Amino acid sequence: MTTKDTKIIDLNLFSGSSELLRQSVGGFYNATDVGKVYFEQSEINTDHARPMQIQSAESGEFSIASEAILPSIKYANRLHGNPSDTDTMSDEDWKTFIIGGQFANKSYTGVLNNATYADHYNTSPLPYLPREVINTDNQASLSITTEYYNYYPRFQNTVAALDTELQAPNFYLLDESLFAHAETPGSSISKYEYRSIKNYF
């Protein structure tokens, strides 16, 4: 089987995204004019970085909402300024740099916002699709079709009301015991039923 090396990267991990803190301290992906993706290391912990260091709490608040499948972990971070940074005039100047706004004759966009971001990066060999091997020596090894066996209105309505798809249950993080199936050969809809996960749909 002919495969292609594939990188799957969250868009906010790229330069120019709305993830302000990452844009400020660095540590993001970029692309050349010919489409080659490369990673730019963060300048954090260097003498000219601003902020200079990010410190995370040792432990966080762990909770699982009754209506959620995945746990939620919250923990605090502290941004350390650079003591040799002569551009920062005072604590109020530093605060304005963090949250954004105007201080004296300086205007800051801020480095924090209330959005939720993921940091998923994955590399995997994937088969070529038929349309990708036209006029090449590669052979197609995958053909995809879609069959929608069941419609789950409760799940669809819940997901439609979320602020972002990142809040939806992630299939890859669910416990495998939820997907134990029972054969239902008499069903006119699907051969299998996933009874352990029905309550989530």
C-alpha cells in the first residue's frame, strides 16, 4: 500500500492565530511560500523574551460534570516579566501589556483572551485517495463512502448549542468499554447496537 506522510496540526498552533499568548512568546508552526511547514521555537526563558517565564501550579482542580464524559482540569499559571526590560515602566504598564489597552503613549493588544484552544499535533502515514494519484506512479489504496445509520437528535442538539466544537466529546478519549457492541441481526437500521454509550446520544 502506498502511503503519504501526513501532519495534522490544530490551526491555532500556526503563526498569526488568535491564540495571543502563543503569538507573544513563540512556539508555533509556520509555512514557507512553497507550503513546507516548520516549527519556530519559543523565545521563552531568553533574556529578551516578554514575558520571560511561564510558571504552572503543581496541581489543579479536577472535576467531572455529571453531564460530561471527559474530566476537566483547571490550574493557575503565572507570567514572569523580564527584570532587565526597561520598556516596562510599572506594574500598571505590565498589567496593560497582559490584558491589552492603552498605557501612557503605548498601545498593547494583550496576550490573553478567554477562548479555548487545543494543542493537538499528530503525524501518521495515510493512504492516497484516488484523486491524489492521477498522473503519478502512486497507487490509490483507499476509497471512502459515508453511511449514516442512526440519527441522534439529543446529541445533535447538544453539539449545535456549544460555543466551539472543542467542547464536544472526543471519540479518541472515550473509554473503550463504552463501545462494546451487541449484535442485533433483526434490526432494519444497523447490525450492531452500542448500548453502553446510548445515554450520551
